[in-house]
Amino acid sequence: MCIPGAQQLYGIGYLGGARIHTNSWGSPFTGLGYYSTAETDNYLRNNPGMAVFFAAGNFGADGMGQSTTTMESSAKNVIAVASGQTTLGSANISYVAWYSSKGPTYDGRFKPDIVAPGDGLLSAMASGTSNTQTCKTIEMTGTSMASPAAAGTAALVRQYFMDSSQRFWTGVCKSTYRSCRPFTPTGYLVKSIMIHSGIQMTLYNGGGQYDVKLNSPPDFMQGFGRIGLHTVLPLKGVISSFDLFVADGVNVGENSKVEYNINITTANKPLAVTIAWYDPPNVQGTTTKALINDLNLLVTSPSGDQFFPNGRTFPDSNNNVEKISVVAVAIGIWKVSVSAQALPVTGNQLFAIVITSAGTVGYA
């Protein structure tokens, strides 16, 4: 198979105004411990308005307990999509499909990133000859169906922030927030929203013998969970239990930090914070970890308890997506900090942050 370069693959659409690119193809994971996706990461680094989706692969059953995500979906800056079941027949929407490829990447990063429905979806199908061609539909299954479904939700995310309709962002954001106006989100803000929206899956459906019970995300089967935009994007006129705060293109320098305060006035409500950034490409073929610019997300409670991202009890130095979820928070001022631990290439890094809570966010 001849794979075009990143500029040819993504650039034509970009020049035509496209800012979402979905890919239902990929090379099977070879088991080789090296980084091979520098070109895509470099393209997104240089074109931050773009969000690129990749099907995670349909090799889940080929290696129970092994990494099977495609090489292309393992890129740091793309959004790798796993396949979830739908409600067709006896299927369960909270199950990851048996064939859906699993992570981690060779250096331990979380892939896939998210889950979208991919079982038995109806898609367009052309049939007949060039002279008698008719448009039909066909039922298909796979992460190749899940990836475009996820890309469609990304289009809704972009509309939410770009549209001047008072039903969307400009109608629900608090006037004290600096971004309380229509704006064009970066690709890494879109990625942050998708990650933030993740709903826990309950099972990796391995067909009985190979079933795996899933706990709170992230993990290497569900990523950060099934997309649920209703958990992160409030609509005016629709009762919502949370406030949304976003900041896009936030700049942090080496050995510095960006801080926010969240004034929580209602106890026992959830708090979630997500950041994402487009990391510079590492050297093609490196056998060390792929991450270069290392940002650290930290949430501190009013009593001084510290919460680290991605289910860890320490900073994450592998992933360029970090999420912290606290199920029930106490009343008081919660502090959020994003610090730069290492920026060896650029000396600074732009990132996006998403916060949902039963409180109000202020700049520290």
C-alpha cells in the first residue's frame, strides 16, 4: 500500500476549508517498539486548527492481552477511536466491541482515546456501473465506522463554539469568562472536549472467555470512554447541573505554570478538568518515549488534597492528554494548575483546558 505524505493526505482538505479529517485505514500493529508517526504529529503541530481522527483498528481478537492499535492511530496528536456496540439486537451500548483494537502504544501511552458506536451502522453505498449507478445504504461494522461517527460529533463541537446562536456557547457561558464569545476552536480543544465527555464503559466484550470488566477510564480498551457531549456542552434552556469553562491556546513557558481557582458553592457534585496539546514530533524511529513537551495537570482541594491525572497518584509524563475527575467535591476554593515540567524543543507550549463543575472558575 502506498501511503501519501501528511501534506498530501491532510493538506488538500485543509486548503478547501476542512478542519476535521477522519481516516478509516491503518497498518496493523507490528509489535516493534518504535515511534513511526512523526509526520502526522508534525502536520498537526504546524496546523493546530485541524483535528485528525483514526480508526483504532479491528485487531482486538488477534491478540488478547496484547497491543493491537494501528501504527497510524498511535500518533500523539490524533484522536484514535475504538468501536462500541450499539443497541441493535441484544448488544449493549456500554460494551467495547470484541474486535476493537487495544493499547497501549509501545511507550505506554493511552490509545485508543475514545469510543464511538461502530456496530451495525448504516452507511452510504454506491452500486452499479458508471452509467447505472444508484445510491443505496449498507450495514457495516468496525472502528472504520466509529471514526467517522466521532468526527461527526467533532463537527458539532466546532459549531457549538463558532455559532453565535444564544443556545450554544455564547448563551451559557458566564460573562466573566474571557472566551465568552463565538470563536474557532483549535484541534486540541476539540480533542479536549471529546476526551472530557467520556462515559465509562462496563465491559470489553471478548465473547465470554475473554471478557474484561472495565472500571473508571482511562484504560487501554476504552481510552477515556464513550463520547457523550451532553456531559460537557450545556445548552441554554436545558436544565444542566454543571458550569462549563474553556480556555484555548493557553501559553505556558518552561518552569512556569498557569493557575485557575474554582469557587465551589454546592457540595457533593462532580468536578472534571481536561487538558490537551499538540506535542512536537519526536525523531522518527526513536525507541524511547514519544512525548517531548511535558505538561503537568494538578487539582488541589480546599483542604490541600492533591489529585493527579489519568487515574495516577503522580504526574503523567507519557501522555499529551490529561484528565482529572473528582466524583464529589467539597465546598470551597479548588485550585487547578498546569505547569511545564520540560519543554526541551520550543521553550513554551500552547494547550487547551476544559473544566466542568458546580462552581465558577476564576483566574489565579
